[in-house]
Amino acid sequence: MIPTRFSSKATLAGIVVGALLSLPLASFALSGNRAASTMEDESPAAAVTAKLNKKQFQNVKVTVDNGVATLSGTVDLYEYKEQADKIAHKVKGVSAVRNEIQVAGASVSDQELQQKLVEKLQYDRVGYGNAFNAISVQVHDGAVTLGGHAHTPVDRDSALALVSTYPGVKDVNDEVQVDPVSIMDERTRVAVAHAIYSFPSLNKYAINPAAPIRVSVQNGNVELYGVVDTQADKDTAYLRANAVPGVFSVKNYLQVANQTPEKK
């Protein structure tokens, strides 16, 4: 039998050890509860601000009123303005976003900006059906409007991404029409391109990927875009496209170099 005094000491030691071991667990639980409480109590404005804690958003300010987040301040690229908008939309407690951020990056004249963007878009998606994209560019006070036709949604998104990341762009308006998805249209598109480029006087337009005769097809209706050297080339391209089986109509928007474009 163990003496009583040893039993009492053992019991007391067990109580002390148990109490000490329980302290970290209690402390951890308390800390966790406080952290959870802090997250729950964090306002939507504070949450959005925390999400925008990156260098490109250092001049952005956030307020939230009745679930509507207002973003103000400046960023260097239009791309960052769009990113801030998307981030704010994903924050709990934000039901809508009013994006008043100003793009305060490089200042570029509308004429220069349009020229640069046209050059960039000419080479965009080369090797992926670039000749089937006919995307137009207009610039006014730094705001860029993209129009015309894109072969696929990927081609349209690529053009939008390219413009959004270019210095000097203050805003982007998407008016690009994506050509309908159709097996028949795809066959027509390829057949028209082959008919045009296989003709001796027109095959030169297949050499430079930035300056092809661009072919857009919507439900059998063909539209031709781009710049050609002569009126004869423009007329020949129209005749070649119109002779392709399955083509319902051809609209010839080709421009002749050094001539004033006709008003549509």
C-alpha cells in the first residue's frame, strides 16, 4: 500500500500539471475566438482596402455605403482599374461597385495612341487565324473603343487585354462583335481566304501577317476588311470572294492605300 502522504502529493502534482497543460489550449482557443470575432467585425470597406494592399493600388481609396463600394484615387494603367473593380466585387458585404478611379499614367495624344494600338492589334493572335479578325480602334480623350468583328471570343478578349495594359489608355469600350459559331461559316471563311490568296495578284497579302485581307463571315455573309494597293486588287478580291460556293453576299470594306475611305 502507498503511504497516504505520497498519494496526496501525487494527486496535487497531477492537478498542477493538468492545469499547466490546459493553459496553452485555453489561450489558443481564446486567441482563435478573438481572430474570428475580428474578421466578423471587419467592415466591408476595411476588407476591400486589405484586398487592395498592393503597390499598383497604393493611391486607391475605398468607401462603402449600404453595400455600394466607391473606389476613387488613381492608378497607372487601365488594367489596374479593372482589377480593383473585380476584387471589390468579390468582398463579402459588397453588393455593387462604383468605380471612380482615374488612370493617371503616361499622357499620349489620341492620334499617337490610336496608331500604336492599331499596330499592336495587327499582330495580335498571329498564327491563330489573325486574318479572320477585323477589329477597329477609335480613341477620344484617351478612351478607346474597339469595334468590328472577332473570329472567336478568345480573339476579342485578347484584343481587350492588349488595349487595357497599354500606357495612356484611360478607358476601354467593348463594341466588338464575335462572329457566329458555325461549321458552315468556318468552311466558307477558309474557302474565301484561299480563293483570294491563291490569285496571283493577291497572294502578296498573305506574306505580311499584319496586313492581310481580313475575312469576316456571319451566317454565309462575307465582309472584307484591310488595305490593298490598288482599286484593281479591291475589285478582284470582291469577285473572288463572291464566286465561292455557299456565299450569300459580300460587302467590300477594303480600303485602297493613299485614297480617302468611302463613307459607309
